[in-house]
Amino acid sequence: MPESAVQALALPPAREPDGAPALRGDVRAFLAEQVFVPRCDAWGSAWGWSPPFSRALAARGWIGMTWPRRYGGAGRSALDRYVVTEELLAAGAPVSAHWVADRQTGPALLRFGTEEQRERFLPAMARAEWAFAIGMSEAGSGSDLASVATRAERVDGGWRVEGTKKWTGGAHVADFFVVLCRTSPPGEDRHAGLTQLIVDLRSPGISTRPIRLMHGVHQWNEVRLDGVFVPDGMILGEVGAGWGQVVAELANERSGPERVLSTFPLLAAFAAAAEAEDDPRVLTALGALVARLAALRRLSLGVACALDEGRSPEVQAALVKDLGTAFERDVVEAARAARPFLRRGSDARLDELLAQAQLSTPGFTLRGGTTEILRSIVARQLVSAALPGVDELAGRAVEPSGDGPLGRAMAIAEAAEVVLDLALVHARTREQFGRPLARFQAVQHHLAVLAGHVMFARAAVDCGEEVAKICTSAAAGEVVRLGHQLHGAVGYSDEHPLHRFTRPLWAWRDELGTEGEWAARLGGRMAGGELWARLSPAGGS
Ligand SMILES: Cc1cc2nc3c(=O)[nH]c(=O)nc-3n(C[C@H](O)[C@H](O)[C@H](O)COP(=O)(O)OP(=O)(O)OC[C@H]3O[C@@H](n4cnc5c(N)ncnc54)[C@H](O)[C@@H]3O)c2cc1C
């Protein structure tokens, strides 16, 4: 039996691949030769669409870099790709033209495609000659993707497709999109009878209506398929097995560093505008963001390592996407709030990135699965995890080891795990309105958020004492708040063991310095240019 719910979410130790510093150095040298304006969210947006940049990257072997060489790939590891991807995102490079093909359609073809499809598409994708879009959502089908109404009917030699896809990013400039549609009517199992088709966006019967984002940028499209003929050879995977394939594709879509780094160019500009002697409000904000980024990168790399080991960390990817996209938004909010206190005064570059990033924020927590859907995925795993009983949990002895800040941070992470387990046991056994609390969605989402804080604190203790103290002290307050909220009155009484863990959490987060004091010191050292280079040292190859 696991000793903690967090064990059910455990990730392998996060480790960078051998040669990561040299690879980072190579990518930085390449980026220094390219001409582009660094932007936030350049991976998922119209302003990041640059076929010339994608082709230059392809010439270096950095598109499809994990694919076998016989399909035009470079046969490198998923962790090498992770490093290259981080570098491109941190630089705000214009990568969106090849993004979908490289991240998800290529891997889907390798996993589910026919040999003929792989030979036809993968080399062209790896050369950045063909761009792909995602044809999942429809006007009536967002989070509930299994309800798609687009249909394909069998005809001689293939399928005739009827329906309308919506929010299709880049369909007006891409060459193909992968369409999720119904090939047989919904039955008892509404996930059965769905199929993925590779559709040429220039096929007769396709018409595209632009949908502009709220700030006027043409990024999305409504794509109407009016009796479009799709030959048999363009079925991706098995007819009727589309749901399982889409779930695998979404795991790839959710797990990458792009769910943490979309606003890194803004964070770097904020650091560059700050000075070591700046106002404490500036330095505290900067230090807190840098510390949080370190812990999140560790979690995100842990997911990549799990994928590299052949595991399917769908739940962990959902949890990290929730934490990471909240961070991306908080970078904007923190930089905005601290900006008036910068000693330097106005900074045109910072203001430009701030305005641009702010307009991107609504999408962060919607695309690729909304925060609410992700929390439901995490909660489903949590409420079914095997757990010890309350008495055993109550008997856990959690004490700081040694007198230093790292010992406090480790004790916070451990006590937070016990609070999560107690909350889970309580939510599963306590009934209100005739059912266990854990059956209510609001309770499930509190549990998922609590688990996020616990995983975050665990990751932070592996990032050195400074990051550990900042992140665990910040998490402790939320762990206590949610732990008590989930327990109701009984958790506020001295009869229940919860307070044996929550009161020390309050104490340890303040001992040897609060998160704010530590963050201000770290912020003082992080002020200045070249933030990414200082966070991720590179070496020559
Ligand atoms: C920037 C961006 C790019 C996108 N690009 C593409 C693309 O290229 N291709 C594509 O196919 N789609 C794309 N999408 C669409 C995206 O997949 C959907 O926005 C997403 O699946 C949510 O669907 P929806 O917007 O219809 O919201 P809805 O599903 O209508 O949800 C609205 C709100 O209700 C909540 N909600 C819904 N159901 C539940 C529930 N059961 N429990 C609790 N809360 C719930 C949601 O969390 C959300 O807060 C993109 C979206 C964005 C924002």
C-alpha cells in the first residue's frame, strides 16, 4: 500500500541529458544568427509563425529530432528535444509554424500511422515544408470533445466528411490538419466510433473563415468541410479508435516546457529592467518568480523523464500544466504590479512585452484542456489512490532535520503530504447530502490544487536551500488553508490530528526567514540581463 497519495503521482528523478550544456550552447549560437523579435507565447500564436525560421531550425536537425533517421529525424532522445525546446521558448523564438507537426502530429504518425504515411509526411515535416493544424474543437464541442458532430461516411475508396471545426489555429496557413470525427453513431460508449483523418487543407469542399482574437490578430479559423473526400490512405490509426489516439496526443500536448515558459521573455525583460539595489517590492517579486520557475522546470523535466522511460504520465502532465500555466499568468501580474517601483522608471521593451503577454493570458488556461478539466483528471487519480488510515497518518512524526533552511523546507514538504492524505481520507469517508464529499466537483478541485502545492513543494526541496525555502514557505500557507477548508469544523478542533501538521507548517514557513525575505535576496542577485543564461549555463560543443 502506498504511504502517501503523492506516491501515486511520483515522477522519476529529473535529470538533464548528458551534454545538455553543450546542446544549449549550440542552440544559443544558432539563435544569435537568426533575426527575430523575441515575443511571449511565440509557440502557440500567429506572431510566432515564421516558415524561414522553421526551415533554418530544420536544417540543424532540430525538428523531428527524436524521430528515426529513416524518416528524416535525428534519432536523438526526448530529453535532448526537451533542452532544445526550452532554449527556443526562453528566447521567444518564432516556432509556431512547425510546432504542431513536431510536437504532436509527427509522434502520432510514428505511433499510429501506416508506413506509407510516415514516409510521405515525416521527412517533409522534419524539413519544415509542411505545417499541420489541430482539428479537434467545434462550436458545440470544447471540453466535451467526444461530442464532436463532424461525420465521415464511407464512400468508394475513402470517406466523405461533413462538419465544421472551430478555433483551428493556423488553418489558413497550414497544409494539413488532423480532424477528429464520427465514423459511426454514438452508442452506449460515447468514446467509441471516433476516428482521426489527415485532411489536406486545399481539398475541394474546404472553406475557411478567419476568427480574430480579441486584439484583432488572425490566428483561429472556422473550417467547414462540405462533403470533403478523404482517401482511405489518410485515416490516421484505426477506424473507430480515435478517442484513445486523441488522449495520447493530448498527453504530448500538455506535458512540454511550453506550459511553463510562454511568458519567460517577459520575466527576462523584468529582470533586465531591475537593479540589485531596487525597491524590495521589485526584488521580492523577481526572486519569487525565479524560485517558482526553478521548481516548475524540475517538475516539467520529471514528466519528460517519465515519458522518456516509456511511462504514460497523463495525470502528472495535467497537474504540471495547471501549475505551469498559472505561473505564466502570474509572471504578467507580478511584473505589472511591481513595474511602477522600478528605480529605472519606464522601460519600453518591458512595457511592450507586458502588453503583449497580458493579451495572451486568457488562452493559457484554456488551450490543450482547461484548468477545470485538468483538475478533474488529477482528482480522479487522487480519490482512487490507496491510502493509510487516519490513525496511522496521525502518528507520523515530521520534524526538521538540522537547524538550516533546507531542513525546514523538507519538513514542510513532508507535513504537506500528510495534510493532503488526511484531506483525501476525510473527503472519501465523510458524507454530506447523501454522498462522500469526494464526489463533489468543488471538493475534487480543492484536492487537486492541494496536490499541486504538495508536488511543487517536493520538487522545490531538490533545487537548493534558497529555492526550497521560498517555494515551500509559499506553498505552506495554501496547504494549511485548503487542508482546513476541506476538513470543515472537525479539522479546526483539537480532537482531530490535522492541527499537528498545520500549526508546524505555519511555524516552519516563518522560521529562518519568510518566503518574502528569501525572495528579496534572490531577486537582488537575479536582477540584470541574460537571466536565462544565468539560470541554465551553457557550454561549448
Ligand atoms: C489559444 C487557444 C488555441 C486553441 N487552438 C485550438 C486548435 O488549434 N484546435 C482546436 O481544435 N482547438 C483549439 N482550441 C480550443 C480549445 O481546445 C478549447 O478552448 C478547450 O477545449 C475548451 O473548450 P471551450 O473553449 O469550448 O470551453 P468550454 O468547454 O465551453 O468550457 C467553458 C468553461 O467551462 C468549464 N467547464 C466545461 N466543462 C466542465 C466540467 N465538466 N466541469 C467543470 N468545468 C467545466 C471550462 O473549464 C471553462 O472554464 C484553442 C483554444 C485556445 C484558447
